[in-house]
Amino acid sequence: MNINPGIILDNRYRIVSLPRAGGMSLIYKAHDLKENRTVAIKVLKEDIINKNEAILRMKKEEEIGLLLDHRNIARIYPPPEERSFYYQVMEYIEGITLDEFILKHRRLTVKNAIYIILQLLDAIEHMHSKGVIHQDLKPQNILVVRGNEIKIIDFGLSYYRNSKYTLWKNLLAVGGTVAYMSPQRINGDISSECDVFSAGVIFYQMLTGRLPYTETELISFASNPRSKITPKKISFYNRHIHPKLEEIAMKSISLEKDSRFSTASAFGFAISRVAKQAIAYRKKEIDWFFIIVICLLFIAVFILIKLFLLFR
């Protein structure tokens, strides 16, 4: 179907602009004539090979989106009673991905990293309370909008325990981006703590501009839990990290499930307790210039004394 600016879908959504491309879809900016608001219309690309599976994925994503209600999760709006073809109506968001945001700044300030991770963890806790596990949390699936507020997007690989799409449940044993997956998730575990691990990796990346593990290391540990794999401490890259905050961040990405935070709320509470200290923290630096000046003065005095004694 040709969708061009100006046309009205199902007597309700006026298309405002040409689409931007997503992975399997096209996203159109539109105006909802009934609710008088700007929305995004998500439409599958026409050249999708397995269209039935893609529609199933979108329907499951819509099911989850209608269930969740949190300011840091992109909203999916109820569709009209009759759709001329399958499409999704979503909150229209202007912003950049957290991945782009990190690249732009190289690494985030402790203040910004804490502000973003606390939003993320609160949203994760909300998801989990509704029986939803995102399973693909990564900076590319988080939008940063005005004021460093965030919106989680893309629930295409998410698990919902009460989903009516039982077929989709069977397709979720493996899925996601390995660099943000816990070893247990790589081995097929579907549990809420996997999202908490992903949040820990994102927190580490915000503070350092780097990932704690390579995909090879994570796969290696998943196949052999006795592997000795230790990520570099955050202070190796960022010397102004508060020791207590570093300890919390490193705990969140432990490869051992029992050594990590089991819930998003526990992770967030730990950060909140040290946030004020961590934001104000600056590691004391040795003033080498001052030390060199003192040494030179000492040498000069020593030489003058020697000369005085010599020509006395």
C-alpha cells in the first residue's frame, strides 16, 4: 500500500511526513484526528520475507505495549476498531538513541549516568511487575529525549507470561544482543534478572564508553562457568568514580547469577543510597607542579648554602 503525506488512514490518522526506516518496518509521523495528538504509525515493509511471523511479533508487541503504563516506556495506543491493514499506533518521540548519546559524549558524567540508570531501573521494575521481560535491553533500544529523560522501545523480543500468542513464547528461547545478555540468558534462561544484568552493562557503558565483556567472553562463560573472565574496573577508564558506586556497578555485571542484584529495585536502591556522594566525588590528584617547584626551591637553597660556605 502506498502511504504518502496527506492521506488519512481509516478516517483517523493523517500522514504528516515520509517514513523513516526501522529494521522490518517503516515509521510514519501522523496526526490523530480523533485524539488531536501527534502519533507514530508503524507499518511492515512490503519486502519482508516471513510476513506472518513479523505480524505475529508486532501483535505481541502491541499486546505488551497496551499493558504497560510508565513515563519511561514508549506508549502504544489502542488501535481503531477496524484497520484496513495491520499497523501499530505509537507515541511519537523525538530524540536520539542512548547509543548515539554515549558516542556523542564519549562517556557520560556520573550525574547523567545515574539519572538515566535510575529511570531505566524504575521502568524495568514496572515491566516485571506486569509479567513482562524485555530481553533485548541495549542503548539502541532506549531513546534519550529532552532533559535526558528516556523511553524504552522495541518489545519485539519480549516475553509476557500471560500472552495469548503462545506460539511466540516458543520462539523466545534465544534472542537479543549477546553483548548485553547474561550467560544464563545465552543458555536459554528467561527470567527477570536477565534484564537487570543488561541494565548493569548499560550502566558500565555509560560510565566508561566501553562494554565490560566481549561477545566471545560471554559465550565462553556460558559454555564453561569455570572460565576466569574479569572485566576492567570502571576506575581504570574513569578515575573520578566513587569507590562505592564502582562496587555497585561491578556487582551488577557479575557473571555469576547469585552475585548480582536479583531485582531492578534492589539495584536502584543501592545506587540511590550513594548517588549524592558519587555525583560530588572527585579523586584527589597529586599536584606534581607544586612538588616540582618545592624540589627546585630546595635544590636552589642547597646550592646557595654550599656557595656561601665555599666562599666564606
